[in-house]
Amino acid sequence: MNEVDEFLSTTLDRQIQAEQALIDGDLAPWLAMWSTQEPVTLFGMDATKQGAEAVRRTFHWAASWFSHCTAFRFDLVAAGVSGDLAYTVAVEHVSASVGGGPIQPLTTRVTHVYRREDGEWRIVHRHSDQPPLDQGPRPGRRPASRQGSSELSMPTTQTGG
């Protein structure tokens, strides 16, 4: 198993479950994925924060807006590992209630940066935005689709150091 496969097999399912829990109001698994050692940053659609405590406070605020997650899919586009740093690029598809409204589909492009701390991968940065409305999948691209299962389907191209 190469280092990217090892990183994904030990981290991705846990992260997917943590994100689903966050959307359903259980913040603990998501916070456990994040580093408490600086630097920690968040570039989100609604908030840009620096510092572990500021990022954690933002997640408490965000969790209060979401509920009733009926579907979550994490489409992995790329992943890489170099020493004690790793990254993922993905598209997240969620169906949930936002602000107490009806359940609706949400699509978010995300990039995560991870740092290995005491042998465990922790998120140190998340950047998210909404894809342009006219941007669909490109022909010939086969992202790995992760739906909280233990199967690991790798993208055809991976980068890393």
C-alpha cells in the first residue's frame, strides 16, 4: 500500500462519518478530526478564520444551521501525501435542512490540508466554495465516489511527493 492509499484508508471514512454527524448536529467527531496546534485555517463560503479556537467557534455556529442530513456523498477528485502533510480535493453532495427549512441538495467544492500529529492525520485547513452553475463533470474524469462505505475506489491519477 502506498502512502496515499494508507492516508485515505485511515482518514477518509472517519472524515465522512464526522461530516455527516456535523450536519446532524453532533459536532464532536468533526472537531476530533481537526488539529488544535497552530496554524489552523478555514476559508469557507460564509466565514474565513485563522486559529484553532476561532475555527472551532465557527463550526459550532455552522452546526446550528444544519439538520436532518438525508444524504452525503464525498467525490474524491485528487489526494496526495508528502511527509507529514496531505491534501484532498473533492466535491461534497449533501441533502439536509438549512436554517430549519426544507431538506435541499447542496454541492460544495472542498480542499482539505492535513498534518500528521502523533501518528494521526488532523485537518489543518479547509477551503470550500460552491461550483459555478454551468460546471458539470468533464468527460473522461472518474472521481472516486465515497458514500461512507469501507470500499476504497481510487482516482486514476494521484499526485504527491
